[in-house]
Amino acid sequence: MRIVVLAGGIGGARFLRGLKQAVPDAEITVVGNTGDDIHLFGLKVCPDLDTVMYTLGGGIHEEQGWGREGETFAVKDELAAYGVGPEWFGLGDKDFATHIVRTQMLGAGYPLSAVTEALCARWQPGVRLLPMSDDRVETHVAIEVDGEQRAVHFQEYWVKLRASVDAKAVVAVGAETAAPAPGVLEAIAAADVILFPPSNPVVSVGTILAVPGIREAVAAAPAPVVGLSPIVGDAPVRGMADKVLAAVGVESTAAAVARHYGSGLLDGWLVDTVDAGSVAGVEAAGIACRAVPLMMTDVDATAAMARAALELAEEVRG
Ligand code: FO1
């Protein structure tokens, strides 16, 4: 079975671990969000690609869901000693090696997709990890501080500001001129199932869909498209989805996110059992809906979610 997953960072990566356990023989292609990418210290950092690679490759810092386990921060401390910032982004010594290799390969002319394939050759994540695009796309967030509007990089909004101020707008800078990375459209067209994991619907899945051609390809794909709500009980399970959903005028409910994706994209939607009351409303929007436990408390629980999504995909397969 060929499965394509449009994944962001922590939620997407954890879901993929359960999906792999649920269908170990499936051929999984991950289209990874690169809107979170940030250039620091002359290096290109790809948080969502790295979180998928480290999580599935066994190198992730489990509690954080990002960065490497057993990290040290000697380089970060030395940079700070030189007064070279930013200090708010925690890059560890092991993680630096990934960004050095990536930046070196990009500098030698390799596209991000080739670089990602090379990095994954070491980590063996057990999925094909494709960046959504080889072109630079970076999500910025418009905020208002002391009455004046300004745009900050998504990482500054999330890591430095902890999403403590309202997001007035979210812009995937460069998306409009970006092209899908090699293999992305082909994988979507050839998929037996397409899944939207419980990633951020705006800055993760939304950014991937903002790359011209990808939304259209998903909508036109013969495969059923099934999503899992990142919102449980009117709040994001993790992260700042409520803040960026508000920026695009979407309320933080499982049903609202389904409608936000729309029946043109989604054939099925899983909500958590606490949101079972919203099933009828989602179905009324033309999207098949089931209520199942959606807390990824461990890999077995996540595998059960993945199986539920695949079962719903078979039910809605036209
Ligand atoms: N998230 C934090 O909350 N604090 C950090 O210092 C931080 C550093 C960091 C370094 C590398 C990396 O790949 C991810 C990092 N993240 C950090 C997580 C990152 O902001 C998120 O993984 C995504 O961008 C959102 O999904």
C-alpha cells in the first residue's frame, strides 16, 4: 500500500511512528513542511524535516520532540561568548552537524531534496522523506507590539515569544513562487491513501498545501484523503495551533479545522472521542467523520489511530 503523509514537526513525526507500526509493509512517502526553516549562523536549519528524520531514525530527544537526545551545547555557549545570537534557539552540538552537512551540500549545488535523501541515508527513517519544495519558503508571522505591526520569523514567534502575542497574519514567504520538490506530485498521484496527520493545519499542513500544485494534486488524487484532528476538546494537543488558526479566522475546534481543509480536499476526518458531538456537523459538511481516541500517548495508541484512519479511508474510497 502506498501512503502519502503531509507532515509538520512533532505531531506529524509521532503519528508516523504509529503509522509505521500499524502497516509495517506500507510504502510511506512523507511530504515535509519546510516553512519552519531558519538560517542561523550561516547554516540552514530544517526543524520539521529533522524532527521526522530523528524521530523515525531513533535520534530524537523524546520529551522535546525536537533536537537530538543526549545533547551538549558547547558550540551554542561559545557563540554566546562571542555575543553572536540568537540565544533563544537551542541548537545542540550533535544537531549542528546536521546543519553543517546540509549547508555544505546546498552550497555545493545539491537541492534540498537530495540533501534530505543523503541525511536520511544515515538515519534510515523507514519512509521516503521529501521536502515540500526545494525552493526557499519561510513562514513569517505578523504581530502587533506596542501598537506597531511587524513581521517575525515563525521560529521567533514560537520559540522566543512562545506565541504569547496574537498572530495578526501568517505568511509563507516564497510559497507563491515555489515548486513542489521532485517526486512530490508523482507520489500524491500514485498514492493509495493520503493522510493529514495531527500537525498544525496552518503553519505545517497549510504551508505544504500553499506550494502551487500541491493542493490541486491532493484534491485531484484518486486516493481518499483522511485527516486526524490536531485539536482535541477545543484546544491544540500541543503547540500554538489555536493562535495561528485565529490568525486565519478559524476557530479552534476539530470541526472547524475539517471545514477549513474543506470537503474538496478531505474525504474523511477523525476527531477525538471528547469531540464526538461534532461528528454530525463534519458529516454535514460532506466529510465522513469518526470519533476515536486521538491522544498519541504511546506508539500503540498512535498505531490504533493510524489504523482508524486507514479504515476510514477504505470506507470512503469512491
Ligand atoms: N523549540 C523550542 O521550543 N525551543 C528551542 O530552543 C528549539 C530549538 C530547535 C532547534 C532545532 C530544531 O530542529 C527545532 C527546534 N525547536 C525548538 C522546535 C521547533 O521550533 C519546532 O520543532 C518546529 O519548528 C515547530 O513544529
